[in-house]
Amino acid sequence: MLRNTHEAPPDAGKARYVRAMFGAIAGRYDLLNTLLSFSAHKWWRRVALRRCALRPGMTALDVGAGTADMALGMAARVGPEGQVLGVDFCEPMLRVGARKVAARGLDGRVRLLAGDAQALPLADGSVDAAVTAFVLRNVTDVPRTFREMARVTRPGGMVVSLELSRPASPLLRRLYYLYFYRVLPRIGGMLSRKDAYTYLPNSLTDFHSPEELAEMMRAAGLEEVRALRLTGGIVAVHAGRVPGGSLPPTAEEPHGIEPGGAAAREGAGDDDLRGALGGA
Ligand SMILES: C[S@@+](CC[C@H](N)C(=O)[O-])C[C@H]1O[C@@H](n2cnc3c(N)ncnc32)[C@H](O)[C@@H]1O
């Protein structure tokens, strides 16, 4: 695995804690993801992957790749001529990911690298799209992570985030917090490390709203920023385009998320926040 030689990111204390925590739960991470989200994470991932507008032969990046679910989804989209890079600072998570990649015979297409999301070990404009899933709550500097993703993505390419969020409806939010603070740490504690699943709700309580994340993407220089709430706002997908270049919409998924369009048909009740966010 390549080593990241860039400068150390700020707030090394949080980074150390996060790396150790994911290192401790790496073996159970996939199982718990599926159990605790009732498998919904698989659909959320597909929605985010479509926003990447990937085509066969492209190069894609998964930031905070962990056990490589997004990297594997990208590999299917870029095909045998394409390439996927996954970067994560937790080697036990990457080792689980590497086993999954090997089991699918995709070693030649997917490379997993040790590195920091806030100082990506990649050249400017070197990938066609960059995605990050369930990572931003864990980094110390979200704007810097978006700037890095925008830096390494070529003009016209997409930068996409999938992250847990807080439901908009007060009733749903109460139920959600009940689940997150009471149920989830118990199940997590039975099957894995309890403190990791106590950290999860805490990391969400203070996390940025979808509107704030969209603003950070714009501040990182991204254009046409769109945010989409899924499953009543439990998660949000954000997508923005690096200025310049051209990337015509794929037949599969146009970047513009129109009300009543493909995304809306996929999940009744999902909110396109474009209007509320004043997205370009
Ligand atoms: C909740 S897991 C998500 C893993 C994967 N993206 C997925 O969708 O399942 C968060 C991952 O982000 C990684 N991570 C957190 N902060 C990071 C950073 N600053 N640089 C690189 N990886 C980071 C952790 O090591 C962990 O593997």
C-alpha cells in the first residue's frame, strides 16, 4: 500500500481516536451496517454512485473507502478499462476491503491506498469523480476534505458525498434519536465495540445540516451543488461539479435532480433540497 507523505492533518487527537475505533470494529463493520440500516445502506449507496456520472474507462476515487463498498460499486461502473482508487487512513478497514476486492477478482481494477482524506496522495485533476460515504462526520476538517476532493477531480468531474443526516420531521427525528441513542449502541455493543456505537449518534448530533454541507461544497469551488434527502432525511446525498471541462449527463442519471425525475421515482418522499438551498 502507498503511504501518504503529505503534511499531518489538524486535530490529530480526533484522527487517532477515529482510526483506532474503526480498526477495532473493522471485522464486524459490514455486518453491522447491514443490520443497523436494515440493508437500506445498499440503496443509499446506489443513489450516490449514480450522482458520480461514471462511464466505462473512467478513473474514480473513494475517499475514506473503509471496506470498499463504494469502490466496488464504482468498479462495476467504470468496467475493465477503468480504474478505482480507494483511500483510507485505517489499514484494518482497508484489509477487509482488499479481501472483498480480491474475492471478486477485481485486484487489477481497484487499488486501496493508505492516506488521509484531508491531504489526498493524488495529483490535481487526476480522477473523473470522487465520492465519500459516511466519512465526513469523522474528519476534523470537512471544508478541507471537500477542497481536496475538488482538487484531485478533473474539470467537469463530480464530487459526491453520502452521509447520515437528521430527519426534517420532528416526529421522525424523535424516533430516529431514540433508535440512535438507545437501540443502536446496545446492538452494536452486543456484536462489536459498544463505544463505537455510542460515538456514532454523538458524531451525528453536532454534525452540519445538509444546507451547511452544500455551502461548504460551493466554498470549495464546486458548481451546480445539489442535495438530496433520502429516507425521510436519515441520509443526504450531495453532489457538485468541478468547474470547467464538460461531462454530459449519463443516460442513467442526469446530474440535475428534477422533482418527479429518476431520483424521486426511486424513493417516494425523498426531498430535493435544490430549491431550499438556492443551488445554481
Ligand atoms: C463509517 S466508515 C465508512 C467506510 C466506507 N466509506 C463505507 O461507505 O462504508 C468511515 C471511514 O472513514 C475513514 N476515515 C475517517 N477519517 C478519515 C481521514 N481523515 N482520512 C482517511 N480516512 C478516514 C475511517 O477510517 C473509516 O474507514
